[in-house]
Amino acid sequence: MNHQYHASYENIMLRPLERKDIENLRVWRNDATQTRFLRKIDHITPEMQEKWYESYLKDNDTIAFAIEETEHLHRMVGSLSLYDFREEQAEIGRLQVGDMEARGHGIGGKSFVLAMMVAFRKMGLKKIIASVHQENQAAYKSYLKIGFQVCGSHPASVGGIEDEIWIDEKRLTEVNGYTEEIKM
């Protein structure tokens, strides 16, 4: 979906995904070492990525964000999405911090909080849901630290089990004191 949502905190900025970003996404998504817990897909060509982007712009059920690191790297380092909107809730996911220099600095967790604040404060959503693979310990710890609560589980398409998790704005702000400092 073509949108104009922005949010920033400290050295992280979320902005709308742009055409200039899609080659990085393609390269990162084609790297099997980075996509173990993502839905399996074949190798993505530049033409396939362009077609995906054109389709995304017309998709009213997905908001994709580019994640930029603004203090040291000064570039896009990943992406994440809000999608599957229904009855005052949406799913959050498709997070990838693909830039290897950006990994291990808490960018994924901060980006999740920024996107959820957009969902709660700008879009009026009441609840955010997600799925996290039980073996994806880095993501799992980050979700629990943010304030997500486990509400169920299901078999993962990549094997193993994914836990279903949820959060609302009250729980998010109770756990994350910096949410008042987010700029939107």
C-alpha cells in the first residue's frame, strides 16, 4: 500500500518502502542464511521483485516500512510490515534486518515498537498479533521483552512450531517507557 506513515526514535526511522529499496530487499530475501524462519520461496529475480512491488502498491491490506539506521550507517538496513487488517487489529511481521552491519544492535525490537505505535496512534488499531518460530530465539526474546504475550501455537510452514502472540497499546507502553519519545 502506498502510505505516508513515518516514525523515529533514537537512531531508527521507519518510512514508506520505496522503489529504490526493492533491490536490497531482493538480495536479502535471496540469502538463505537470513531467511531460515521465513516462508520458503524460489530465487527472486529483479523482474519478479519489480512485479511484487507493483502489486504491493495496490495491496490495501499491507503496509511495508523501510527501516533506516540514521546515526552510524545512514541507510536502509531492513524492513517490516503490518498486514491482514481486520476489526481493529493487524498482524506485524516480515521483519528482516538484512544489513549485516546493523545486526545485534536492537534495531528489530525498536522497529517493531515504532510500527506498533503507528498502528495504535495513527491507525486506531487496538491489538497487534504475530507469529514467532519457537527456535528463533533472538526474535522470541525480543517479542517477550517488548511485551507480547503468548496466546496459542500452530505448526510452522518451515517445520517446527510457531507461537501466536499478541499485544495492545496499554501493554506496549507499560513495558516500553520510551514510547512517549517516538516521533510520528
